Amino acid sequence: MCNLNSYFYPEMIYHVSHERMVYPELGIPGNDLIVQRAMPNVIRALEVMEKELSDGRQFIVGDAVSMADFFLLPTLFGFALTPEGKQVMPKFPAIQAWDNRMDALPSVIRFNASLPPRAPIPHAREWVHHHRPAA
């Protein structure tokens, strides 16, 4: 879980998703330099995940869903909403297949059905001061 938190979440969420979606939805300009600096790390993380899943396993750790899968699912979902995510995610077919398997799980279906419509996150105004890396 530490590797997932270190290599996926900060780059995909703090550095790309926040800059492309969260901040602009609040009227705070996104910072292209932060996104540009994060993307090589995002691509590398996706390449590693793609390679791991390319051995035929169904989920991150094997043939049974685990906490690692549930940790990565919202991270990749948020990243996939960004322009960068829309551009690069189709280049990783094993990750796309994994995402489809995850989305078909009854627990994920129930959870997704319970979510409210996506809306700006008002308290994210503070994230600019606490989560945003220097440009």
C-alpha cells in the first residue's frame, strides 16, 4: 500500500487532478508546470501497473480483489477524468481490462450508484496552501 500511495496518489491526484479539475472548478487557476512535471512519473507508474497486470492476473495482487485494488480504483478514476488521463489511459489495455473488472464488482456497482453528482469541493481552497507543490 505504501508503494501505491507514494507512486500513484500524489502524482495523479495532487499534481494532475487537482490542477486540472479541482482548483479550476473553484476559480483557482491550475498550474501547467506542476502537471508537466508529474506526467513522467504518472506514465511510469502506469507502465509498471500495465506490466504487472499483463501476466494474466485478474487483480493487482493476484486472482482475488484486495485492498490494493480498492485503493487504486478511485485514484485512477479521478486521473481518468483529466485531459491527460483521457489521453494516456487508452494506451494501457491491461489497466483498462482491470478497471472493467473492478467496475463489474457488485460492491463497486452499489457504491457508484450511491454517489452524489460530482460537484466542486469548497474546502479544496485550503489544499492550495497544503497540498500544492511549488511550481
